[in-house]
Amino acid sequence: MFDAISPQLLFGQLLIGLINGSFYAMLSMGLAIIFGLMNVVNFAHGAQYMLGAFTAWLLLNYLGVPYWGALVLAPVIVAAVGMAMERAVLRPLQHLDHLYGLLATYAVALIVEGLIRQRYGATGMPYPSPINGGVNLGFMFLPWYRFYVVIFSIVICLGTWLLIEHTRLGAYLRAANEKPDIVESFGVNVPRMITLTYGFGVGLAALSGVLAAPIYQVSPSMGTSLMITVFAVVVIGGIGSISGAIMTGYVLGLVEALTKVFYPAGAGMVVFVVMIIVLLMKPNGMFSSPERL
Amino acid sequence: MRDEVTTAGILSVNDLHAWYAESKALHGISFEVREGELLTLIGRNGAGKTTTLRSIMGIVRKRTGSVRFRNEELIDKRIYQIARKGLAYCPEERAIFSSLSVKENLTLPPVLQKGGMADDELLKAFPNLQRRASSQGTKLSGGEQQMLAIARILRTGSRFLLLDEPSEGLAPVVVKEIAELIRKLKRQGFTIILVEQNLRFARSVADRHVIVENGRVVDILTSDALSQDMARVQSYLGV
């Protein structure tokens, strides 16, 4: 069985796995941050990721803003839209059952995707890669842009993790995850903190979208298909655990890739098989401690 | 009457009603706290003492009536706005954050007004916390957690403290330490509302006692009157 597999196939798939894992990690990290503070499962995350890619495409085609400009602008724009949505839609639901928040974000996702499909159609639109060429490693060809995406996402994940686990700002966030009223009783403006945190999570989704635009096509449904896997990643990692989300994201990207090499038919379902096994053995997920649930 | 309020009390609670979801917990609480005074709220479990503190602080959102602090109405304010006026709250469960180290717990509250204790002052005043600065907050003993919970609100510079049963569940020797700390805070001019079930503890530190029963104030006594009439107070407490 093993000698039938060429290094090109193996390493090619591993690279794809690493790329997918990068997106799983960044998206599930954003979900974990939002869930930790707000207890809202942000079903609009996929739509916000798509909006990031879409905003980059619009900026390029209507205003001539190149990729590097969009990499900064698109997340900021989408985060601002996200914060407005938090104020208008999520805040009034804050003191109700968390199911309402989930349903509201799902509704927003459907509306946003529907509007974009209506205006731009369902087919994907190409986005030119800002870095061309690549390097021949002998056993495989590595496009520079993909290499850059992997490195960039690792930097983003590590940076976010450091910010949350090792800074004063992060200490506020961790504390507010546990007991928001007590943090507020210290004089911290927790409502504003919630808005900014939601904006940060949404910004991360949009940033992932911009990174994804040159690799995948920019299409209204690009988020939906990805999010199904990302939600499985979040469940496996443990809802609300930042480091868990990051590690699970990369590992499952690679697991998926290896499955594609050794048992192609199982590649589409391996993540969900892992999810079921983890749920049976550790219902809170691999990395969640009971307090941080 | 109004003048008396402004000169005598820095906090006046008037006809305070409060609800948890649909069930009503306070039915018109009224009392006043003078500057530099240590006032206790005494009553049975479920009488409404904790709810009173949480309503003053804004943590119980559904509330009516009036809570005036330095002549400013707080009843329509949010928790963080109330905190920024100079009130600080230490809950019964101590609320130490498990995902934060002792040091992070201690230094989390921002400095809101001048006069907050600096970090090195706090660590000097609470040497136990210094020694265990990097351990997880919830790994401390009950007494140490209580010290930490009080210490960290001193950082904000608030001069008005709401302390909910700081002696609860602690060994007598630790209760003594907490009492000493509270006396020291009073000497330093802090104004304190203390919820307490332990009458001896309450009597040893407080100026006046507000007796709460079924969400209402039924009596207000000085410490001397309390000592003379222990029987009556114990009948309120049902002991």
C-alpha cells in the first residue's frame, strides 16, 4: 500500500492539509473567543469570512485597492459591520437564552449570503494571487503564496494566543469569560469590551477570508461549506478554548489530508468521525477545562 | 429632612425593591450610611442582605426606588458606572478568577480614583499573596482567597466598600485576621457596608446594624444597643 504513494502526492496533500488547517485554526479561534465572552455560537462566522474575501474583491475591482491594502482594510470594514450587528442584534438578546443569539447570527448569515448571491450570482469569482511563483523542493512544487498563508496564519494564531494568555488586556477577557459582572464591578466597561471582542473575532474571520481569496474562489457560499468543518473542529477542541481551537485546527487539517492520501473515500467524513469519538470519550472536548467551558 | 440627608449620609437607600426574574427579593429597603461608618446588614439566610448589596452595585438589574451616593442617583446606572463613582463590591463567593494567577487577580481592577493602593503596597500589606503571586487564583486557601478578594478592590481607590460575608466558612484564626483588616480599613477612613451572619464578628467591628427580614428593614441598632439586647436580635435571626 505504501509504495504506491508518491512523495508528490503525500507532500502535496500535506500542504493542502496545512493550508486548510490554517483556516480551521483561525476561524475556530475567532469562534472560541466570541463564545468565551458572549456564550454566543456565532453562526455568522462563515458569512463574515466570506465578506472578508468579498470586500477584498470589491476593493480591488471597484477602487483598485491591491491585496496588501485589502488585507488591512477588509478586516477593519467587516469588523465594523460586525460591531454594529452586535449592538443592534445581539445586545438585545444578551439576557435571554443563548439559543436566541445562535439563531440570530444564523439568520444574519443567511440574509448576507442571500443578498450577495442575488447581486453577484452563485459562481465564484477569481482573485489574483499577490505572490506568484514558487519553489521546487524536489519532491513537490511549493507556491510562495501558500507558504506565506501558512506562516501568516501561524503568526496570527500565536499572536492572538499571546495577547489573550499573557497580557493585561487578555486577563480582562479571561476574567470576563468567567464572571462578567465582577469584572464590571471593578469599573471596567464590559458592554464595550463585548462589542470590541466580537469585532475582533469577526475581524479574524474576515482576515481569513482575504487570505483565502487567492486560493479558493470568492463566492457567496465559500463560508458555509468551510464552517461545517470548523464547527466540528471547535467541538473537538473544546468550545471556548483558544489554544485547543488552534491546535485542533491544524491537526485536523493534516488528518484530513492524510486520509485523502491513504483512504480518499473517507476524507470528507474523517473530521466528523473524530468528532463523534471525542464526544463519546470527552464530551467537553479535548482541551476544555470545566471552568473555562 | 433633605438637608439632613445630604450632611449625614453619603449613601442613602430609599424604598429599594428588587427582583430576581419573576420573584421579588426586596420589598422597600431604606437605610443610610454615614461617611466613615461601618454598617452591617444582619438577617437570616434569604432575608435579602446580599440582594441589597447587589442592587446597590447594579448587579441585580431589575430594581426600583432610590440609591443616592454623594447626592447622585445610582438606580438607573450600570455596574461599571456605579463602580466609577467610588463603590467597590466584594461578593460572598469571593469571585477569584481561576484562569488568572494570584498576581493577575490582584492587579486586574483598574485604578479608578486617586488613592488606590499601588501594587507593591498591596503585596506588602498581604505578604501571603506575594509569596503565591504566580499560582492559580483558586489554588489559594479560603482565607487567602478572601484576603485577595478584598485586597484587589483596594486597588481601585474606591473608599466605599460593600463586603458580603467575608468571615463565612473560615477558621476562627482567619476570621480574626479578616476582622483586623476590616478595622484597619475603617481606621483609614473607608466607609463599609458589611453583610454578616456572625453576630460576634459584626459587633466587634461595626458602628450600627441594619436588621433585614423578608426583604424589609425591621430595625436599626447601634452596637451598644445590640449588645444590650442580644435576645431581641437573636429572635430576628431565629437562633
